[in-house]
Amino acid sequence: MPFSLTQEQKQTWLWLVLGLLLVALLVVLGPVLTPFIAAAILAYALNPGVDWLSSRRIGKFSVPRALAVMAMMALLLAALLAMILIVIPVLQKEVPLLQEQIPNFLARLNDTLGPRLQDLGITTRLDVAGIKALLSERVATSGSGIWSTILASARVGGVAVLGWIATIALIPIALFYLLLDWHPLLARLKNGVPRRWVAKTVDLAEEVDSLLAQYLRGQLLVMLVLSVYYSVALGIAGFDVALPVGIITGLLVFIPYLGFGLGLILALIAAMLQFDGFHGLILVAVIYGAGQIIEGFFLTPRLVGERIGLHPLTVIFALLAFGQLFGFVGVLLALPASAILSVAFKHVRANYLNSSFYTQR
């Protein structure tokens, strides 16, 4: 008997293939989607505020949604500017002092490591004069190669910079339109779901929304705890810039590596400027090393992972796996995507345990 498909089965396979092709296209266009993904994440976080503002009334008139969107975007911009205004005074204070202290630091470094390097047969000095001589020698022996490398790096870097500028410029535009049309967009998505799956899909979406809300609250708690930890720890260690550096490190922790890296650099600069010898650098290493351990093994798994129903090892694996697959955007999306996958897995597992394939002996 020849194999044949019903009309409904043919349509199911057609839309399944089209869906898989769409997913493949989105994977190929991953770099292009970066600003839209970032805007969607921000829109999801800001939409409750927009809904609240647009439900307010000024006299007899309600607040237009477009005005509420602009107000929330202005609030977000103000928060970003506040972060910048915290960072810039620290840099303005530290950079000139750093330029003055670099020769002294290199001289101390040369006095400490120079004899050990000479024992190994390395005669290069690590002070300013030695580094200048080493650079001059390298430039003289391979000048053409260095210049070709610099020019190639400049071309690649220029394209990368233009790409980042375009991405940053697109984010607020996409964010505005997503917030403005948030509910119509959700309605279109709902209307695109096959009618027999609507109720189940809405239930799953509400469950995912609840988990993501808990995730955001957990992430805010992590940021607060780390801001307090770094500020207090650096203050106890005697750093003059303990409060701004601690706040920067804690608040930017939601961007993996950026908050920690920027705070670490500022703390290292402060240690070089404020303390003689290397004990300041050792203090920074201890404080930030302990901070990474606290964040990675206690705060994020407990305050974020448990809130979205994920085991601590699953949280760590998700961060590494999504980062490997999708780069920086993958790290940003790791835990929210894991929350969505955990809901899907829970329902798939329930259906599997109730199926005859599992229960039949």
C-alpha cells in the first residue's frame, strides 16, 4: 500500500519545514539581530513601567503611550548617564596620577624582577628606559611588518567600530517601536499560533513570564549585594575610591565580564597610585577573586538559578554553553533562555511520563 499523507499532515510538514528554515535564517543573521535582541530585552524589562505610566491620568486625560515610552527611555538614559558620571570623575582623578606613577612603578618592578630575570639569562630592563630601548629595537628590526600589521588592524578595527556604532544607534530606535507596539505585537504572535494550541501556548508564555520576572528580581539582588560587597571590602582595605568603584562593579555585573573587568582595572589603577609596593595589588586580587567566587558559586546560582528553578551547575553550564554558541549575546540570553527551556522541558517530561511509550510494560 503506497504511503500517503492527509491534507492536514501535508500542511503540518510544510509549516514545520518553513519554521526550521526560519530558525536557520535567524542563526545565520545572528550578528545583525544583536541590536534587536538587546532592544527586545530592554523592552521586556521596561514595558511594565510603560504600562503603569500610560494607565495614569492627568486631569481628564490619560497619558499617551508614546509619551510613557519616551519617559521610560529617558529614565533609562538618565541611569546610564549617572553610571558614566560616576566613572568619569574617577578616571579624571586616576589617569593623570597614573601617568606620574608609571615610571616609579616600573622602577620598583625592575628592582624586584630584574635580578631574577638576569639569573634566567634575560637582560632586558623593565624600567622606562629599558622598555623604550626594547620598543626601538623591535621597530628598527621589523618596521615594515609592524606597519602592515597596524594598518591591517586599523582596517579591521575601523569596520568593527562602525558596526558597534550602528548597533548602538539602532537599539533606541528598535526599543521605541517595540515598546510603542508591545501589546499589538504580542497579539499578532498569539494570533499566529494554530488555534488548537492557543490555550496551551498562552499558559506556557505566562509561566515563562513569571520565571523571567523572578530572574530579573534575582539579578537585581545580585547587583545590590555585589555593590555593597565591593564598596565595603575596598573601603576596609583603605581605597579612596572604594564607593564609586564598588558601585560600578556591582551594577554592571549584569553585563558579563564588563562590570567585573572595568571595576578590576579601576581598582588596580587605584592600588598602583595609592599604595607603595605590591600589597595594594594583592589586596585587589584577593577582593575581586573572592567576589568572583561569591558571585559565580553562591549569589547567581542561589538568587537567580533557584528563582528560575535551575540547579547551580545548570546555571554555570548555561552561561558557558550559550556563550560558546552565540558569543556575547548568548551570555546575555543564557539564563532567560534557560528559563524558557526549563518550562518546555518540564512539560515535555510530564507528557513523556504520561505516554504509553513510558507506561507500557
